[in-house]
Amino acid sequence: MQQMTQAEWLAFATTGTRTGKLAVQRKDGRPHVSPIWFLIDDSDPDDLQVMFTTNAEYLKGKALRRDPRFALCVDDQEPPYSFALFECNAELSEDLDELRVWATRLGARYMGEERAAEFGARNAVPGEYLVRGHIDRVTAQADIAG
């Protein structure tokens, strides 16, 4: 097992179509985990951000509005197994222009360039949030079973 450097975990988390497992806290304190599509905005190396969208009325949206803290785990399903765990604070935006840019980029990553605009249009609508998760802490290990 080896600790990943920032360059390694950035490459790991952004390669291919790995989904993230988002953990938020329900109103009653119980944890809630759900798979999400995500990107990492590395345009400011001093403030790396996890980017994703969610409906304001879904459990994720309500939980993040109530408590902006979340964790996101990205893992490799194949031996020797690796993972990156991000601890973040969310900033929620309803700006439809910004939402369309990121929703289109998410569509491109997970569904391909030919369907990117379709997903951008579908997800950049009133009632959706763009979640900008400021990364506070990263735990990332490679070759766990190696």
C-alpha cells in the first residue's frame, strides 16, 4: 500500500468514468451514500474543487443545504485496489449558465462528447444545484492489496 501524491490522486480520480460515492448526513443524523458523476476543477491549484450537480429537492440537495460538509470516495474495483477520499465543504449555485457548462462537461465525461450537450441541457434547469465542493482533506492509497 502506498500513499498517493496530489498528482497521482488527481489522475486517479479523473481517469475514465469512475463514479464517486457521495456521503452526506440526513436530517436525523444517519449517513446517506449515493453514486454521483463528478469532475475536479483544478483551475486554482490552491483551491481544488469537486464539481457535481443534484436536484435541490433530492436528499443530497437538502442535506447539503442544511450542512455543507460531505465526503466523496472514488475507488478502483479491480486488484490491487486503490481509492481517494475527499472531505469537502459545499458551495451551492443555481446560476444556470455555470450549471450548463459543468453539466455539459459531466455529460462528456460519463456519456461521451456526442451526448454532452444533451446532458448539459437536461441538467441545467431551475431546481438544480451546481455543487462546488472545496476539498479540505484527501486520503488516497494505491495498491492496497499489492
